[in-house]
Amino acid sequence: MDKLHYKGWAIIPTALPTADHKWSASCDLARVTAAGEEVFEGATMQFVRATEDEALAAARNEACIQIDNIIANPTTRMA
């Protein structure tokens, strides 16, 4: 899956089919530094949906919310 960039962060999505013919998706989050390096910061929870696109959209939406929360309060990190 292609990386997405949002407010100085990289969102790295992953989607996999499930045994019951649905899709499970999550996103890893990485902070992009001035040197261009990416530092792993966390991941979203798994989102199971009927289609790959729906699962990825839910995971990407959660990733954006998590990034916004980190920017709003940098001392808070994801669990």
C-alpha cells in the first residue's frame, strides 16, 4: 500500500482479507523528521469492513484523528 502524508506524518496502510470474506485494515504512523527519516510512532486499531476500500478509509480516518490529537497535545501518545 502507498504511504499517505498528513501534516508532517506518514500514514502507512495495510489491508488483508479475513476468513469470512471481509477486509481488515490498520495504519502505522511515522513522524517525518527534518532529515527525512521516519520514526515509528504507533498504529491504529484494526477496522473490519465488507470491502478493502471501506476498511482502508476507516483506518485512514482514524490515523488522521490520532495525528491531529498528537499535534494538539504532543505529550500524549497512543496506547
